[in-house]
Amino acid sequence: MLLLGGIMYWWMSTNKPEVTPETTTNTEIVADSIATTTQNSLTESTVVLSDSLQQVAAQNKLGAFAKSAISGKNGTSVLENELVKLTIDNKGGQITEALIKNYKTYDSLPLYMVKDKNASFNINFGTTDNRILNTAGLFFEPTLTKNGDNQVLSMKLKVSDSKYLEYRYEMKPNEYMVDFSIRSIGLSDVINTSNAINLDWSLNGYRHEKSMKTENTMYSWFYYKTDDEVEYLNPGNSEIANDVDWVAFKQHFFTSNLLTDKPFNNATVTSTDLVLNAEIDTVFTKKYELKTPLALSGGELNYNMKWFYGPSGYNLLKKYEGTNLDETADLGWGIFGFLNRTVFYPVFNFLKGFIGSYGLLIILMTVVVRILMSPLVYKSYLSSAKMKVIRPELQALNEKYPGKENTMKRQQETMAVQRKAGVSMMSGCIPALLQMPIFFALFKFFPTNIDLRQKNFLWANDLSSYDTVFKLPFEIPFYGDHVSLFPILASIAIFFYMKMNQSQQANMQAPTQEGMPDMSKMMKYMIYFSPIMMLFFFNNYASSLSLYYFISNLLTIIIMLVIKNFVIDEDKIHAQIEENKKKPAKAKSKFRQRLDDAMKQAQEQQAAQKGKKK
């Protein structure tokens, strides 16, 4: 049995079929091939199924505009020239970045008007298949081309290749203004005309300047042009306007504008203050909003517009003739704006042509203004000298006609003496009044002049904002947390000017009459109050303005000293007054006659009342 078992084991071992390596490999390949084919079939089936589901979902959600979701791609296009760089997103076809070149923020960062979704541009409309859509959430197809030297970007929101809504941007070289059009092609049977088509544009304004309080509360405004008039909107308000040609979201030195050739009607404009506490640093200052319906023409949209992202400088904006955009430069109203446009800007532009330092330019401009105003200073000082000469006579009248019962008589005699001497109280007041428009015009000129922005002079590193020589570890109410030197110098100059001017004003005033306030005492208080008020107010204001007032008052003091010591001769003035007294009295004007008659009537009534009491 053992022998038979051994023979059988040997026979089975020697006759076992051999399996070659090739056979094993082929078997494995076949198995792998079957598995791969099965997997690919499943993947392709899944992709087809997924695409089908997406198409169905897009069709259900967007209807005719499903193509934009199916073929739309994330991405951006860039329009850029020497002045501005605009980034336009495929999603929404809108500007998502607007970089103003050649300018920096107060902390030396790139200056963006639009970035990180602080702005939104959207058209809301209804479709004939009863859907309400928003362009801000839909994908546009970009095409970037050239038109001569101009860059052209066409953004199409497609229903098909022959039906679409197009945003068209065209940027010129060296130009802030960008042409922009909204146009629909073949959508008359897609857009539901019974629903309003609404354009919504909003922007949260970034803080750009050193003094957030000044930037936000004094120079950031919502401007819009309607009925050929430029209006502005106070923060926290909303208005409905018709025939709106443009809107401007202005932020001190920079502005975001949308202009249209077809005026907006029933447009809602809104301005919201985003600064809850001016002492706390903030990213945004104001929120601006425009909501307006768009009108169809032949069932299609057709608007030619313009975007402007850039400086709000007067010299730049005035070249866009017929738009009135230069009024957003905020040069003041009425006579103040007129002086800035016709006098101060031409003088400033002329001087900057050959003076590199803007601090020296301000000083030279101040010298020019004070020289032009010196005749008014002379007239005022001459009137003061004349009043000083006749003052003893006026004092004698007070003694001759004492008491309240002689008030009218005393006033009549005072006016008679002034008339005979050829002296008028108004001759001293008018020169001072004529200088007031200059003061208020320049109050607007320097803080809004973008040429002074971030230009340094001496210790001031930005003439459009306050200078700082010492940072306080605490906050002083109405003053701030820093010490500015230019306002201190201006306040000292004002003090000495008012000190010198006090004696002049005392001469201009008639002797204090009984029952009347003593103006000389009030002037003594004003000598100290005015410089302190100036110091507190201008500590947070543009250093260029404080520099101007410092130099201006210094020059005025010098001019007054020259007039007093080298021009005015009181002996000659006294002799002239005596000659005037000898001349026959001039015929009274109608106004003077009515005034004298009124005073005489009042005097008679006063005498009659006195007689009744007796």
C-alpha cells in the first residue's frame, strides 16, 4: 500500500499542467480591463447625468437665460490706462475693482474706489416666463478688443448667440471717463414689459484721508444733476428725483460718477452715514445708493452712459463742458464760488507753473491777495483817522445833549457834524465787509484743492490736512488729540492784528451814548476770544488754510504800520476836514432826507410825550 501510494503521488506531480507567466499576466489584464471599462462607463454615465441635472436646474431657475449658468465661467477682465485700472467680473459684468493710479491713501496704500465687494451694480427685470432675474448673479461672456487706441470690453449675458444683454466698456488713453452702454439685442420677446426694469447702484465709500472727521462731515456728499441744477443730499436722507443726468458719490478728493445720455426718471437717491463714532477708526464713511427704473425703446434697452472714477479736482472736472461736474469740487456758493473760479484758481494755476513748492506758492499767493486788498485797508484806516479828528466834537455833543430824552437830537447833530466833515461811518465798514467774501472763498479753496493733497511744507506733511508737531496721549473736546503749529502761529498773528486794530476801531466809533452798550469793552473780550476760537477750530483743519491766515495777518500788520507811519498824516486830514466844513452843505439825497424827517418826527413825538407827563 505504501508503494502504490508513492507511485501515484509521483505520477500526479510529474503530469501537473504548467502555468506560464504570460498566461497569468493576460488574465490579470483582462480582469483589469473589465474593471476599468465598467468604471469609465459608470463615470460617463454620472457626468452625463450630472450635466443633465444642472441643465434642468438652470432651466427651471433662469428660463431663457439658462445658457449663462451652463456655459458661464468665473473670471475677470482688466481695462487699464495711465490713470485708472478697472477690473470687471464675468459674474454680473460689473466693476469689482477701481484703482486710481498716481494717488495713495493717507497711510500710503493703493487708492481703490471699488474693492472687496464694497460696490454693486445690478439690473433687476422680469421675463415672459414669469421669472424675476438679477444680472449681478448671472455670468456674462467677455470679449476684449481694440478700437484704435481705445480698449473695448463687451460683456454679453446670452440667451443665444443672437439674443443677449450687453454691457460695453470703452476706455481711452489718459482719461478717467470710461464710455459705458447698456443694450439688449433680440430680447423684446424675453423681457416682460409689464414689470419694471430697475437699475441699482450702491457704493460704500472707503476712508482715504488723514482727518476722517473732516473728510466725512465736511466734504463727502451725494451730488446729482436734475433739471439742469446740481443738488446735494444730506446724509441720512432719501429723495426721489426726475430728469437725473448724473449722480456723483463724492468722498472729499475723489468721486465715483455715473452719467447717462437718457435722464433717469423717478430715481431714488439715498445717502447714509456709516461713521457711528468719529473718534474710532473706520473703513467706510458713507453709503450711497441709486435706484432707478430703466425705460425700454421698441422693447429693448438702449442707454449710453459713462463711468468716472477719479479725482474731484476743479481743474480736471471743468474740462467736461456741459456736464457741470466741476460743481462737485465744492468751491462754495454764490460770490464765494465765483471768486474761487474767476480769481483764485487762475492765480493759483499761474503760480504753480513756475513754483515747485506748494508752501511757497501759498505764501506768494497770499502776498498777491494782500497787495490787491491793500487799498481797502487804506480806506478803512483813512476813515479811522478822520473819525479820530472829529471825535472831540462828537464828545462835546454828548455833553451838550445828555439823557435819553435827547437821544434823537444828539443823533441828528452827530450826523450833521460827520456830514460837514466829509466823514461817513459806512466808509470804514464797507472795506471790512468787502474783505469777508475773500475770507470765506479761501475757506473753501484750500481744503478742497487736490493739488495740495499730500504735499509737504516745513513740518506739515500734507497741506490738505492738519499738521502735527506733538501727539497728545488724550483727547481734548473740540480740539483733538494732537497739537498743530500752523494754527498756533495764525492765532498769535490774529491776536496782534486785533490788538493793533482795536485803537483803529475805537476811533471809528462815536463816543458811547447814554443807554447804549460800550462796544470798546466788547472788543477787548474779542481780542482774546477770537484767537482761542481760531486755535480750536483750525487745529483739525487744512494746514494750508492756517498757513494762509498766518501770512495774511502778518502782512496786514505790516501794511497797517506802513500806512500809519508813512502814508496817513493826521494834520493834513484835520486841515481837510476844516476846509470841508467851510464849503456849502451839499443837497441831501432822498434817502438822507427821509432819514432826517423820520428822526425829526421821532424827536417831536418824544417831546410831546415828555410834555404830557409834565
